[in-house]
Amino acid sequence: MSTGPIRLTPGAHTALRPATAARITDGFWAARRATNADVSIPQGPARLEAAGNLDNLRAAADGKGSFTGDFPFQDSDVHKWLEAASWQLADRSDDPELAAHVDELTALLAAAQDTDGYLQTYYQVARPDRRWQELGWGHELYCAGHLIQAAVAHHRATGRRELLDVAERFADHIDSVLGPGKRIDGVCGHPEIETALVELYRETGERRWLELAGHFVDRRGHGLLDADVNPHLGRAYWQDHIPVREATTVSGHAVRQLYLLAGVADLAAETGDRELYAVAERLWDVMVATKTYLTGGVGARHEGESFGEPYELPPDRAYAETCAAIASIQWSWRMALLTGDAKYSDLVEHTLYNGFLAGVGLDGDSWLYVNPLQVREEYEGAYEPDKAARRTPWFRCACCPPNVMRLLASLPHYMASGDAEGLQLHQYATGVYEAGGGRVRVETGYPWDGRIVVTVEEAPDADWTLSLRIPSWCTDFTATAPDGEAPAETLPGWLRVRRRWSPGDTFTLGLEPDARLTRPDPYVDAVRGCVAIERGPLVHCLEGVDQPPGIRFEDLTLPYGSHLSVRYDPELLGGIGVVTADGLRRGGGDAVPLTAVPYYAWANRQEGPMRVWIPEG
């Protein structure tokens, strides 16, 4: 993959720049991406056809038929799938069936677009009289944002302009209606357009897209959506309760909040706006300290799919929408590039392996919308059946599956970066990464094995810095430079090796992903007195199917100072590291062997209880 979702302009005000080329070739993430490419993405067109999304586009194109679906934003699922397919074409340009589907949907979107550039089938087919009048719920700008991101991906992957032309025509229309000083002073109920417009600016060089993105960010928090507010949700749901520059915490609908903050980080990067930079740093720190689950998931409340109060993190009622984990990764990666601080890539890693990856089944064909950290034996489901803590083949509101597809398809983009000094490895996956004037090959069995071997394939004929992130979970590591010496320079979160490199030079980093017990923040009332099992970047959980029969799942506890043992089982759940411990049965005190599997792999065998936080006794 020669590029990805972020392509900074030459004048961007960032500490780091994304890798210019990146390929994941083997190992853990290669296997997950292969399932995405072979199973998840190919199912997209059939799922969209069955759900009526494509019929809506045909109805807009030929003026015949009615609108299908429960939501006005059905088009966004098509756009996200097109983005995923486009990034996949960057890896598999010789896939004729995938290319044909992309071409077919691109042509369908072009046919459905109105002559003035407008394109959203709900307001073309069902309610043309309400166009741009329902900004809170209508998602017109949200759909436009996903269309723009799909078009940028398609252009970068193929060099073709057909979809980009559609997106630019729609952006022109939006600017003519909602731009600064135009006839409608409004913002979208679901942020997304902001980060998409910045990327359209990066792709086309047209500065008015950057200015339009800034306009939408600065118009938030001025009560523009009051007419659409549902009183029991409040204006925070739409991120319209306080101006962005004055915000002190993350709140409201989690996905909306984090998509908006990704756009804020993009604007700070391209404009050098230090106030936006400071806002993004401040809100990220608050989110991580007080409103993020151990898995990296965010969004404590089913009502409003929203953040709760500080430290309101109930494990059994966690919403932790898969899309919110994706939004967190997108925002944190932008912050890593903006600042160069390793803490942002720490959260990317933790969320990737846990809160995000749990959202898609190991089969690539089953999904979770919500990602709780506990399911009780007596679990009866959720208010909305397709958002229960059980895997399902699709959703009535199908935002999560194509969102997962597009992140996995573009995942190499999140692995490495470069600057004037050299190359930085943020995530560890076997592959080849080019940045900062050099190219390296990485070989590793991560996350099961902490040994990471980096071979320099190309480097300048001068001193050049190879930087490797030391994960926050790692308390000890070994490092060996090509001359056999241990490098001396360590900075917070980074090991930096500066020297004159020759092709073939090898650097080895040894991390120790030992199993450990993690205790919660004492302010989180819901899990006080519990512990969680982690190993390296992986959160583990107990599933009922793995525990001894005849014992009530809720009676299982871990005694103080429990010893944890680790074994790799190549036959279980696609090959996983299993952690075992000697537990106790509550009340009787009987010894009970406990088995914990990685959280990302839960709910792939049979329905039953699960928990991350285990009572300690």
C-alpha cells in the first residue's frame, strides 16, 4: 500500500508523517486482513443489495421506486464499503471481481447524483421537500463525508477520477448552500464531513475545502440544531452544546464526538492552529483517564450511544460501539502524527487488539455492534435485538461492518511514520515499511511473541534514526544493535537508535508479553474489588464454555496473588495464547481451574456468559 487515509500536505504542522509505503505480509494482522479481503469485503455488495441500499440509488437514478430502509443515511453504508474495497484494490489490483463491483457502484452513484451535485437518496426519493431541513437526523453531511473518503481512497488506490468527480460535485453543492455566508447556517447532527473535507483538500489542493471544514468545526456549539433536539438526549448528543474550543471533556454520542475530534486534529495539522491543538490534547487526556474501558472501548451508555460521567464504566452495560473504537483509533493516530507522542499509539494498539477486533467474528461474516465487558448467565438480550451481545450477520443500522472493513483494509497505514531524522515503528506486524528516507523489513510473532527483528533494506548514507515504540504495558525489554551493543537512547515511549546504517543491518527488540493481573482505577465503582487478566496488548476474558461444568459462572473468583500460566493453543479459535489460573468458587471456597482467552475472540463458539473483570477474593 503506497498511501492511506491520511496524506499530509508538505506544509502540515505535524511532528511525524505517515509512511510512504507499507505492507503487512505475514502474522497476526495479515491473517485478519486476509479474512477481511476474502470473506468480509466480498460479502458487501450482496448485503447492500439485500438491505435495499442499492435499490435506493437506482430509484434516485431513474426516478422510479420508493426508498427502502429505516434510516435516511442508508447511503453511507455503500460509501464505507467503497472505501474498504478501494483500499483493498491497493493491495489486490488484480482482483477483477472486486474491481468490477467498485466500478458498478461508482457508476450507480454518478447516475443517482442530481445535476446540482446533491446526492442522498432519502431526500431524493422519499422526501425531496425536506432537503437540508433536518440537519440533526438527516445525516446529509455525514453521508457526504463518507462519500468523500471513499472517493479519496479510490483515487489514491487506482489513480482514477470517476468517484472523486462525484464527491467534488457534491462538495461544491454543499459549499454553495452551507458555506460561510451562504443561505443555511447549520452543521450536521453527525460529525464526519470535517475530517473528510480536510482530506479532500489534501487530495486536490483546493483550499476552500479546508476552510469549509474549519467553518463547520467553529459553528458547532451555537445551538444550530435546537429545532431537531430530542429533549431527553440534549444538545451534547449532536456535539452542539458547547463551542469546540471551549470543551473540557468528551460527551454525548461517542462516535459523533470522536469523528469531530479527528477533524479537529486534521485542522490543527494543516493550519497550525495551536488552540485546536490544545483542545485535542486536553480532550484526549480526559477521555483516556476517565471514560475509556480497559479494552479501549468508549461509550458507557446504551441511551444515546454516549459517554457517561467520569469513571462511569459499567462492564455489563457497556455500549462500547465498534464504530466508536474505530473513531478512537482514527483520532489517536492523527494525534500521534501531530505530536510524536507514543501514548497515542499505545491507545491505538490497545484498541485495535481488543475493543475494535472483537467487533468482527473470526469467520469475517459475523459482527458485534456493542462490545460489553461482561455477559451474565441470565442474559436476556438488549432492547434492540440486533444490538445484543451476540454475533449477527448484519444489522438494521449497518454502520459497523463496512467500518470494520475499511479499517482492516487500510491497516498498513497505521503501522509506521517518518520525519527528517528517520523512521518510527508504532505497531508491530511482519511487513515492509518505508518512511523518513529509508525502508525496513519487520519479522515478528507479535502479539504472542515479543521478539521483533528489524532489517534495514535502505537508509541514507548518513546518520539515520530508527525508532521503536516501547508499549506502555512493557516493564522490561532487551535490544541489540547490529554491532551487538545495546542502544543507549530511550525517550518516553520510544527506543531510538541513531547510526549510519548499511543494507542488511539488523536490530532486535525483545519485549516480554507476560500475563499480568490488572486492577481498575479505584474511582470506577462498578468493578471495584475485581481484577482483569492481560498479556502484552491483549485483554483476556473468561467465557463460560471454557470453565468447569456444574459451577455457576458468577461464583468464579480469583484469589489474591493468583499465579498465571500461559500456553499457546494452535487449534483453539484460530490459534491463541491461553492464560490459566487457579480460581475459587465463591461461598464454598473450592479450587477451580480458570481459563481465559483473548477478548477479541469471545462469542465465536456458542452463546454464554463472559467477563473481563473477575472478583478478587
